Amino acid sequence: MGISSAAFSVHSPWTPATCVLARRPADPPPEAPKEPEDIPDHEWKSEPEPVARWRAATLLAIGVASTLSGLGPILHPPPPPVVTVPQLRPTIQETEARPWITIIGMGDSLTSGMQDGTLEGEHQHHSYLAQFSRQAGIRMRLPEIVEDGIPPRVLGPVFELSRYAEVHTQLREDLKRTAISTEYLKPPRRIPSPLWGMGSRAAATRESEIDNLAVPGFEFRHLTNARGVHDLLVEVHEGTDDISGLANDIPLAREIIQHGTDTPHGSQLEQTIRRNPDVVVLWAGSNDALAPAFSGVVDDQTLTPILDKQWDFWHQDLATGGWSRRQSRRVMPGMHSAILGRKSALERLKRETRAEIFVFTVPQVDNIPFLRTAGEPVGRLPFRVRLHDGSDVTERIERFVIPRHLKGEGIDGRTEVPAGSRVGLGQILDLVAKAGEDTDAAGFAQRLDQLEQAGFLTEFDVLDPQEMETVRERIEEYNTLLRQAARDPRVHLIDVNPVFAEARAHGRPLRTADGREVRVTTGFSGVLDERGYDGIFSLDGIHPSDTGHAILANLLLERMKADLGGHERFRPLLEVPPIDEASVHDHETHGTELH
């Protein structure tokens, strides 16, 4: 989810700032781990600390998360006919037309439908779960976020530095007191609402039950232990979650699982159990694994350990700029507990509901266009960039070569990062915002020339190849646990990674009703690669576009048909044709080359 800073501020529409210079030992592999102890619910105890300084935070954060995929090995049989699905936003009456089974979504930003760095109603209605439900004639009531989304929209066809600066300034003011209280005093039980520039849940949906409970920014443990805003604020206070959540997952939790009020209604799991649905679709774990890709951090806070333990992480003292090691006040649940433990979401769903449970694997880190390579040009952007005076500087940014040499000393005294090191697009756009202050196009170009020579990245901003491999290995450990959970006949695993990698390497043909061939790959939607293939990621480079969500919807549909078609209750699924992905692609709104 960021970039480190010297003040409480908003830096990028992506990620929070937590960084590390030292590599921690790898956690034990997930094979036959010791059965974890039950972890009691937290009880916050006040421990006075000086209110003299507070650490940096990126307030505009998308829940780290994410990637997308195409169809997996289960789709290799000849595809059934496709039908064109109108992509107009449905009315509530249309989505409730045939409630023949109940389905509930749990998870993070991937299931919620976040695109372009914000969650708002139009994209929620194009999430894979909403597209699947429309195609199958299943009711899907959404916690529709109206107005300008959460966080406030920054990305669009044009990235305006004036808008970026306005959001930064206003949210900093709105959240100053809450941040100080959360960081150093006592976590409050509510947050200011509404925050500047943010949308809110549509009034018409606040009193009704919803079917998509997914909250952007949530990690796997939050499905069971985050019953409301206060639980998340306690984690921020303890250092086990980042303060950037004040402008992202915490206001979203208020609108989604607290129904847009200050009253807790229970965790995603508790609300799902009360409903006892026929099907649960659960996709979580991305935020447990992908934060290092966006912040240059590898510690227990950004890469959830496998086993239960007190977390070790780094904390920056902004008064001095120094870093220090910290340890969580309590034992935190690892991914083994979160996935396989007795109190885990999957185990409780099996015990306390009748639901068939469909679970997606955690996407690998390599496949998102958000990451750029040090030593190479930034490359094509999916939006235009304008300075405060209206000057368009997009081409100059695309030509900017990301320097490998570091600003300051790195690990073991190194002065440059190894070849193949990766840098988040958020760091680059944060640099753009700073370089574009109080200047015109000529002055901006001169500043970029200087930065190419002098360097601007610290060790904290970059993931080197060894760190990337650590993240890949941990994601594979998570997915091993999910495969173990899927040994139960009621747990159905959808592995997005093999076909996702295939789409990147060879392009993936979209399902189409008219016989034409349209191939897509893992770039930005609306930006063609050298092969002429369009991408399936939205403007943030992390979350799928409408087309990407259509692919995911078909993946879910095919898996349900394969696993549940023999059950009388689910037999109508066999008659549901796949979504016409090419038709969805024709209506995409991203980019300028195609649409």
C-alpha cells in the first residue's frame, strides 16, 4: 500500500509507508505445523506514550491486493455457447429477479469491485460477483458507495496534480486528531464521518441486508476478528496495521459491515453465518502478501507469517528520521490459524452454515502492471498527467528511466539496487507530484533529468530480486494452506495463478459470441502491448477492469457447474451460459487507444 515521508500526508493512490533495511528469517513452511493455540479477542490496555511525534502514513491507499486471472485448467473442456450480457447498471428490482439460491461474498478489494484506486457504485456493479449473479439470475444486493467513492477519486483519464494536492491537504486536516489519538493515546470507537471528498453508502441500502460483505484492505484474519471500526483502530494503535487505513479500509468498514453507521454489526464471518447462505465466495490473502510489492517492506506487518507469533516490524521516528524495531503487544494469528484453525472463517462456515464455499487462491506478485523495473523507462501509462498549470507531461514521465542508484546508503552499504529490482508506480507518481510543484513543463522536465542522474529511491522504496522471491515463496505457502483446506468436499478452490501467468506470456482469448478473436494480457486496460493485446487491469495497476472481472465471473461459473451441477439445489446453474467477455471489453471505459 506506499512511500515513506516526513509528515503525515497522502502520497499516492496506492500504498502506505513502512520500510525495512534488514531481512528477517523465513518462517517455517506450512507442512504439518503445530496446531496453534486459540487466540483470545484483543483487549486494549492504555500504555502512555509521549505525544511528541507520529509516524508517516499514506492516506490514499488501495487495499494491497491484487491481481486477476484468466480461466484455469478446469476450463479446458470445449466452452459452451456464450451470450451477450448488457453491461448497464441493473436496478435493485432486476438484481432480485430470481433469488433461487443465496450467495454471499467475503474478502477484500478483489471481491468488492474496487477499480482505479477507489470503491464506488459503478464499479461495484461490475465486480466479478455482481456479473456472475446477473448472469445466473441470482440476487446480489450491494453496499453501493455513492458520490466520489472511498478513498476520494484521484485516478481517471487524467491524473491532475492539483486534485492530488487537494485530496492530500484536506484529508490530512480531517484526520489529524484521529491519527494522533490512534497512534499514541487510546483508539477511538469511531472515525470522523463523512471525511472530506469521500462518498458514503447509499441511504436506500443502509437498512437492508447486503450480499457482498467484502471490504478493501482487509487481511485474512479480519474476516473473523474485525467486527467494526474500533477493532481496526486497535490494530493501528498496536502497530500491526498501517495508519493509512484511516483513509481506506476503516471508512469502508464503517460503510459496509457497519451499514454506514457508528454501530458495529459483526464481522464479515458473523454476518454471513447469521444469513446461512447456500454459497459463500471467499477471496482473501492478497493484503497479507502483496504489501511489500507496494512499499518496499518485508516484515511481519506487511507479510503475514505462517504461524502465530508476536510480530516484529519496523517503525520510523519522524522527528529524527530513524528506524527502530518493534514487537506487537500480543500474539497475532498467522495464516495457518486464519485458514485452517478451529476459529478460522472456513472452519466456522463449515460447522455453522450449510454453504458450499468457493475460495480463490492468492495471486502472485509478478503479474500486476503496478510494478516497474529499476534501470528501465517507466513505460506506457493508462492516463494523462497534467501539471497545475494544465501542461501535459505524460510522455516525459513515460521516458523517465528509473535510476538504480540509491539516495543514501542501502543494505550492506550498497549504493545501487541489483538488476531486476522492482519499484511501485505509486512511488513514481509521488515523485511526479513533488517534481511538479510550482513549475511548468520545462522546469518539470529539468527536474526529472536531475533525478535520473542523482537518484531518488531509498532502500525503502525498492524490492530487490531476493525480496521478490521471499514474497513469491510466502504466497505459495498461503496457497498450499488453501489447497489443504480444499480437501474438504464443501470447499472448492479456484486457482487463478496458472492461467494468469499464461495470459501474461501468450495472451488469453476472450469468450465471444460473434467468432472474432480478441486477446488480452496483464497490462493496463486501454493500453496495447507490443503484440497488440489490451490489458485487464484498471488504472491503479492492481485491481481488475470490467473485462478482468468478467473473466473471473466465468471462472467462478465454470467451477460451480463442475462441482455443484449434480446437486438438485444447484441444477439451474447447468443452464447458465458464460458471459460474453468480448462484449464487456467493448464497453470498457479505460484508456484512450481502444475506447
